[in-house]
Amino acid sequence: MSVGIREATPDDSLGVRRVLDAAMLDVRDDLETRIETGDVLVAAEGGPILGALVLVPRTDGARVDAVAVRRARRGRGLGTRLVQAAAERVARRPLVAEFDPSVRPFYESLGFEVSSVGEGRLRGVFEVET
């Protein structure tokens, strides 16, 4: 069975939390609301959630609040597919992410323009070319 990328459902809430917690990412208090509004994408293979991406809509695009993939499934393109699916959702508007320098190569490989925002944090902006 191949791994699919889809919108999370309310039944996916615990699986999404587990993936984000395992990656030591803060899980937003409004995760259930984000799921209900279609702003959480998951990578799944018919069973447990293998990866998750949480979006926060903005008037000028969207911000990636968190993206994570289960440790055993990393390096197989799931994070890339999640970010690409998020970029498609914001169609021709910027997708923004703030992150630690350790994941800079990941975002740069996807075409994000990266700059420093201070305090050891980076910001990446991905704009779809028209």
C-alpha cells in the first residue's frame, strides 16, 4: 500500500499529536479546530499516521505551524510531500515557515528562501512561480 497525503479527520487527532510530540514540537491547543477547518494534512498508509503538517491560514498565504514524520519513516520524502501539498493549497500565495537551523537544508531543498529572524531562528518563504 502506498502512503497517501490527505486532510486529517477528527479520528486522526491522537495520531497527529503523537507524531508532533515525538518530534518534540509544540502541539497547538487548537489542533482539533485546525483539523475541523481542514488545515492539518497527514501522511498515512491505511494505519497509523506517519507524518503531519499543521497550517495556519493568513490573508496573504499560510504559515507552517509544524511538520513532522515518524522517525522510522524519515528520509523517504514524506515531509517533502506534506510541504508540497500545503504549497498547492495556498495556490500562488506565499507559504511561510519558521524553524531551527538544523532543518534549514530540508526547507532549502524545497525552494524556500531562508533568512534569519534572530534568536537562532530562521524563516523560509516559498512562493509559487506564476
